[in-house]
Amino acid sequence: MPRSDADRLRRRELYEAASGMAGPRLLPWTTEDGRPCYLRTDGKGYISTLADGIETVQLGMGQELLEYARGILAPGAKAQSAIEYRWLACRLTEALSDALRVAESRGERIPVPQEEGEAANASPLDGQGEG
């Protein structure tokens, strides 16, 4: 007997929960109006790989900015103008926002350890050959 779309979705959610998949992935970019973007993925597709690359670039840029800020703020460093300090504060705020978003996204993808009894009862989709 064919299954409904709602039944397939429910079975997929149960399978993902049992296999440790955390559901939709928070992407490292937002919509034009600032809302978060999500992707339902197994972590192996083009968009997922693109998101991984963007996260790597964001974290690398944040690291470089932090090193620059440490140099400017080090004892004995040449004083900067208020405009330059403001620019630095804005860029550091952006970098921190990116880093927190990456941390949230990656934290959501960490599998939750199952209790001993739950792991024994979990099984992949029964009847995977649904049509």
C-alpha cells in the first residue's frame, strides 16, 4: 500500500533522529532581509560543500582580523584614529557574528548520544524500497 507524503516525512525524521542526523543545517549566509537559511542535507551535496568552504573562509578571515587587532592594541603600538578603531570594531563584530553562526551550525550537527536502550531499538527505515 503506498504511503502518504506525511508518513514518508515522519519516517524520514525518525530515521534521521535514530542515525544522529540533526535535521536542517544552518547555512553561513542569510536571506536578503536577514533571516537564516537552512538546508536539509546528508552533508555531502554541492551546497553543503559550498557552505563548508564559506565557513572555513569566514573563520580564517576572523583569525587574520584578530591577529591584526592584537597588533594594533599591543602595548607600544602606534595609536590609531577614532575612525580606524571604529572600522576595527565593526569588522570584529562581523567576524564574531560569523564565528557564532558557524559554532551554532556545527553544534546543531553534533550527534546526540543515545541511551543504551534507544540505540538497540533504533533501525533504519523499514521498507526502504517504498515507491
